[in-house]
Amino acid sequence: MNGPLEWIAAIGTMIAASLIAFDLGRRATAWGFVLFCAVSVTWIAAGLLEDAMPIVAMNAMLLLINLWGVYQYWLHPKNRTNKTASRQ
């Protein structure tokens, strides 16, 4: 597992973790979760191509967790209410 797909996934993972860890605000954190979802899919594809089932299983679970993060930061009704209230 040392091809371009794995390097893209690794670099994307580091960027996503940085977006969340640096606590640059809700929008940056939300984009971090979106990027985590994208790289989880990339890791799953790389794992399937290389028959690395532990990588596939781990990233399938991480994908679900990060989808929850996307929901919490972008789609949760409490965030829609806050955005509507701040526009008025």
C-alpha cells in the first residue's frame, strides 16, 4: 500500500485532522468532516484493491462516524435555526 491512492488518502487525512484540531470555527470543522468522509472512501477503495480488509473495516466505521459529524455541523436542525436567527 504505497501507491498514489494511498498517498492522496494519507495527505487528505492529515489535512482533515488539522482542520478539526486547529479549531478554526464551525465551518472549518465541518469541512474537516467532509474531507474525512472523502478520504475514508478513498481508504476503502485502496483497501479493497489491495485486499487489506482491516483498512476497509476501520474506514467503513470511520465513514459512519464522520458522516455523523457532517450531519452535526451542516445539517442538524439546531444549526439551521441558528443561521436563520443570525440573518434577521
